[in-house]
Amino acid sequence: MEKEVISNRDKKGLSEQGISYLEKKYNIKYVLNDSLLISYPKSGRTWLRMIMAKIITSKGMDNKQFEFMPATHYSVEEVEKYLNNNLKVVFLHRSIGDVLSSHHAELSTSSRGPISYTGTLSEFIRDPEFGAGIPIMYNKGWLAATERFKKIKIITYEDLKRNTFQVIKDIMNFLEFECSDDQVREAIEYSSFENMSKIEKGNGKNLLQHYKGNFGKGLGRVRRGKIGAYKEDFSAQDIDFLEDTKIMLKYDCQDKQKS
């Protein structure tokens, strides 16, 4: 999995210093240092971070110095063990099929990271390290964490895509961060699929340039941004396998919402 492996040094730093350790590690100050943005890889986190980056720059903050909030792929157990469950959590999740299709495309074509995958998509979704069961179990952990964390906001990529303005407003209200409707609209326009595609190709200002992550350091982050696109990529047998895996793992998918 394209995941953050927490080194022993990071475990010690997080346990002793909390979010401030991440600020030192990535040479950034978080506007909200009592909150976390959590997601499995390829769930739309880069898009949401770009919206948040535009909101704080519209309020006069320098994106070279500030990021809206820390964004990680940590599991529930990692956050509880090395941080704490008093943090506000925004958990973003996405259709498992779209996650798998996007993840396979990135790992099989991108040269940015240390991991590559040479197998087919059909092999990928059945792979014990990368396949369908991995994001399902990750998401299940966070969807079941509503009683373990005092404040958690669960959102789906699909809702964010269909009603971007309202979902962003809901997130800002949950985080108690003040911004105007115009600032939200401007951030959504800036973070459009078309503009992010241009930025990834080197055209336009990349507000994520100084943040942790690979956006803008090569192609592959921005693909289609389309809900249900995996159905164009999966065979009928692949779709059956995915649905059977969901049933076997009792994954009643998208929408266990809590504000």
C-alpha cells in the first residue's frame, strides 16, 4: 500500500510532541493543530488539501509557511497510540472500486514513489498487499471510530464531488474555521479538475508545492475525477469479485455519517 510507514523516530516524536512534531518534520505551521485530515490513498485528499490551501491564502496566509491542517493516511490505532483521540478528525473515503482503479494506475505508471506494480488491474484488486480487502478494512476502522473519537466528521468523495460548496462549508463549520462563502467558492474554482490538471503539468501556481506529498512533482495525481469510473476499467468478473469481497467483509459502504 502507498502508505506512510511510521518509523521509530516518528513514533517517538509523535508520542512526545504531537502535531508539533509534524510541523518540525515538514517545516510547516498548521493553522489548525488540533485536527487531522485522514484518508486511504487515492480517496481525493489532494483535491481537498488544494481547496483548503486556497482558502487560507485568500485569508492572507503564506502557503510557504502555513498549511490548513495535517493530512495523513494513519490508521485509527496509529492515531490513538501515537497522537490522541481528542483531536478533531475529518475522515474522507471513496468508492472502493474507484480507489483501486486509481491506485493501480498510479503504482503502475508513476515513477514518483518507491513502490511500483507491474501486474494487471485484475491481479491488483486480488493482491494481498494492495487489493480490495486493504482499503475496505482501513475504511471500516475509521467508520467504526465515531465512538472512540470525541469529534469526527465523515465525508465521502462522492458527496464532495456532487455538492462541493455545501460539504466544504460543513467541514469549515465542524472545524470552527471562519471563512466567507466567496472564499469557499473561489477555492473550489481554483481547485477544479481542469485547473489542477494544468497545475500538475506545470501551468499555474501550485499551492501544495511546499507541502508534504508529490502533487506537481510528476504526472499521475489527476486522472479523471469521475464517480464510478472503475466500472469502465473492471471486467464483469472484477466487479463481482469486489462486490463479493464487500459482502464477505461486511462493508456496507459509503454513508455512516456523523457531524
